[in-house]
Amino acid sequence: MDVGGSQQRMAAFLRDNQDKVVGSWSELVAAGLRGRISPQEVRRELEDLYSLIIRQISGTDEHVAGELRAVLDELSRSRARDGFTPSETALSVFSLKEAVYELVAESADLVPEYIAFSRVIDDLSRSGYRVFPGWMPFPCPVFEARGRQCGAGEDRLAASPADRV
């Protein structure tokens, strides 16, 4: 399989279905955040992110990776300041897979492209944890025993499996 052609094909599919995907994605995220952000704000954030993801997948823009990381980092920081958990923030990215799958499931010939797309989304979702230092709404005895503040200067560590995505 031609990987570059496959990515181009998926990017074209995402562009052609942007309204459907972003609409479904926004609904999934808004439901998961239980009304703590307005549906309009969620959609605005996701439209910007969606455009960058399409550029990333198409592979035609060598600078988009940095822009995408910056947007994801800012989304994570903003959500952390507003009291959202890392899991809730990751939902914002992971839900894109579900929104796209709803359409791809109707086109079995896009399954290989969807698998590659899914891997990209998995990688993007993990990047959000890098910006959660200092965010711990509960005591963290592991860090305290080491004489450090919970999460200070380190990747976000979850205290229980329920906090991990």
C-alpha cells in the first residue's frame, strides 16, 4: 500500500466530510464535558484543531506538527486551568476517532486509512499530558515522599487507573 497516497486519501475524505465530522465530534465532546463549556466554544476549538489535523495527515505542510502541538498544549493548559481532568481533555481528541469511524464504517474500502488515522490521533492524545504539571486535585504521596510537589516539572502521572486514558 502506498502510505503517502493513503494519507492523501484520508485527508481528502476528512476535508469532504468536515461538517459531518466536526458536528458529530463536537456533540461527543460537549456531552463528555457535561455542559461545562458551551457547544459553540467546543465547536470553535475543534474546527481549528480539525484543520490542523487534516494538514498533518496530508503531509504537505512541514510546519504543521509544531502548530498542532502548540494548539494541543494550549487546549490542555486551558482545560487544566478550568478544572478539567487530563481524561476529559484527552476525550476532546479521542472522540474524533469515533466521529470519523461513524462515516468510515459505511465505506469499508477506507479501513486501512482509518487505522493509520487512528494511530495519529492516539499519538496526539498523549501529548496533552505533557502540560499538566502541578495539576493534582488529590494528595500525591509518591511525589511528596520524594520531596517534590505533585507533578512539578514532570509529565502528569495519574494516581489511579480511573484517571488514566
